[in-house]
Amino acid sequence: YQFFHPISLGTDELFDTEAYSELEGTITQIIPKENTTAIYIKNVTIFTLNKKQINSTDIEKIILYDKNSNNLKIGNKIYLTGTLQKFQEGTNSGQFHEYLYYKSNNIDYKVYIESLQVISKNYDFLGENLRNIRGKFSKIYQTILGSDAGVICAMVLGEKSAIDLETKELYQKNGIAHILA
């Protein structure tokens, strides 16, 4: 990755809401969702934004969205291209404030992946095995409990993706949504 004369500004000032980017980082979490997989990376280096070379060092974490994460492991170092996006601020009262939520979790941006390469196959043995065990327990709960598995998975494993929207709303309406956290 050789780049000449990188721009050295804060990343937020370099684009409005989204930008094509090339970046690399180390995977810290892989969380399957309904139609996609959320991949969290840390130690992020952004090489280009909208095809302009940059030098960004203040990126702590980014969340990536991809449909295929089969070969990825926690601890892999990856290089990817995709659409880097800023989080949206809530504009209506009571609306989910994506920006505050993710900033409070030290996540700076989200990226929708176009291409991805693993550049270091080293991985976190303990983290990867815990992720696999969590996945196996989730499958067991879903096999045994069927449609009720979502609530148990959320309470025991912290995996909220299996809860249907109606059940989530019911817990929120009754003021007990914290049980699912």
C-alpha cells in the first residue's frame, strides 16, 4: 500500500454522509444478523476516501456489513473496499439516535463491503472458540424451543437477532426490554 502526499485532516471533514473507501483493520466481533453479518474491526487505517489518498489515525472501530463471512475469524486482519457511511442523527423525538448509540460504543463509522481480503490469517483462538460455542448454543435453543428461542438467546447469549419484531415491541411496551439486553 504505497500512497503519496496523503491528506491529513479529521476523517469527518473529508466527506458528507458516505464515501467509497479502502481500509484495513483487525476483526473483533462477527455477529450474524437476519440478512447480513455485522463485523466489527479495530485498529482501522483508511487509505482512500472517494479515491483520494488520506492518512487517518483517529479511527477506533468500524462496523462492517457483509452477506458472506464464512471464512473470517476473530483476530484476522482484513483489507476491504466499500461504502463508508456516517451514522445518522435522530431528527424526531423518540426516534433511534444511531449516531449517539454507536459513538457511545466507540464505533466511528459503518461500511457496506464491496470486496474483502484476509491479509493475515492469524486469529484469536479463545475469541473464535467462544464465538463458535455461542453459535452452537443458539442452534440448540432454536431446535428445542422453536419460535421462543429468540428470547432465551437474547437473555442467555446476548444474541438479539433471533427475536421477532412483535416480541421486541411487546417487551418495550411493557417496560421490560432491559431483560433482553
